Amino acid sequence: MKPTLLIMAAGMGSRYGGLKQLDGLGPNGELIMDYSIFDALRAGFGKVVFVIRRSMEQDFCAYILPRFKDKVMVELVSQELDILPDGFSCPEGREKPWGTNHAVMMAAPVIHEPFAVINADDYYGVDAFRMLGNYLKELEHSQNKYCMVGFRLENTLSERGAVARGICTKDANDNLTSVVERTYIVRENSLTKYKDENEQMVAIDGNTLVSMNMWGFTPDYFGHSEALFKIFLKEKGQELKSEFYIPFVVNNLIQLHTATVKVLPTTSQWFGVTYKEDRASVVERLQQLHYEKVYPERLNEQ
């Protein structure tokens, strides 16, 4: 059974001001997720699941799905504030989504095979998908054996401002031992620093391993997520800005010795448009990849 690619796209409309204005960054108007799907199909993935919002569905079906017609099986699922376990409700005044792991949970009804999770607007690279696809193909009859593609922190920063990254550590067997979500990481005067829980800036090595939300799971992950989401809601469900991140679930499963997470090395270079000023460099890098024949002249005609 081929693995599935789960793309977290629920935030696309708000970031870009509406799906009709999605920014084509490739030389022929390709979106970044066009490259992700192209690379995933080359790596042996067999289905794509998009996590969107209900309000996006009409435009998504009109402007996004036709790009992949006849290329791959596609499913749509929605992430909404009111999709919660029985006995829980969304607090009045909350507008912020419940976070990345809540997005993953929305796909439980349509994914029954090993699957990868990525962001819609991040470029991960050919080798990253190859490594991830090869690992997931070996997990068809496995449980509680997950993986993560790791990137060097210095290769994921923006010159335009702060970024959020999952700071990772691993053991001698390349198993993840922890991942901590740092929501403010910035390069200042040639030094890289993050803001800790006490609002203090702490220096960090640029070679530090980070998560860019490129994960590999098996379907049992959904059950673990449901159980931990209930705990999260009991503790933080009334907070208007609390988020149920993937690292929260992964850390808990590692610490409880419920699951292992293999860190996959990659030669790929991550990039993305964190700030509007990043756009020009992303356009240039994509053009260069076409020039180097990493991708065909017209991606969506392949």
C-alpha cells in the first residue's frame, strides 16, 4: 500500500488574502505545494489529503484541485474550531485554530495507511520526500514507529524576521528524544537566538536539528492524538490562544515509551515565504531548480 501525503492547508486563505490570490512562485505560476506533490508522487506516494476550512472548500475545488486532476487521488477534510471530542466546547471569543495536531486529527476518517504530514507553503525538496517515502513504505504493518525529516536550523531562517521552529534532540541511534516548539527564533548580529518561556533571548547553534513539520506516522497516531487532545483541552481548552501542536503529542509518546520517532537525514534545503520580502529569493531558487533540471520545464503538465 502506498503512503499518503497529508497537507495542512487550513491557513492558506488567511495568509494569502483569499485562495483566488494564491501566489504562483514557480516560473509558470506553480505553487509551492505543486512541488511537494510532484516530489511525493516521484517518491511513491499514492494519495493526497488536504486539510482546509469549510469556508475555503468552494474556492479550493475551483482553483486548486484541478491542478491535480487525473494525477493522484485527492481527499478534502475540514479543520474547524467546533470539531472537538464529546463533552468539550469551544470557549467564547476563541478565533485561533486549535493547532497543527488538531489539523492532523481531521484526516483520521480518510487515512488508513502510513502517511506523511507537511505544511502547504513550505518547500522541502526531492531528497526529503525520497527519504520519507522510503521509510513509510516499510511501515505498512507496523505501529508506533514514526519518523521526522530534520533540517539544520541555519538553513531555515528568514533574514526578514523571527520564525517558529521545533528544536530537536536525538540519541545515538537517530531516534528523536525531544522536540520543543520555539515560536520566536531570529538571527541577530550573526548570532541565532530564541525566546524562552521567560521571554529571555537564548543563543542557539545554527547546526541544531529542527522540525519543519515534515513527519511520518502510521494510523495508530490518530488514537494517541485523540487521547492527548482530551488532556490538553482539560488543561488549556479555555485559553483563547492555546494550540495543540504536533511536538506536544510526539514528546508525550516518546517520554511514555509508547512510540519511537526516527530522525531521517536529508540533503534537501528547506525554504518558504515567511515574510513577503522572502518572495523574490524563493522565486529565484525555484527558477534555478528548473534550470538545473530538478524539475521539468512545466511542472503541472507532467
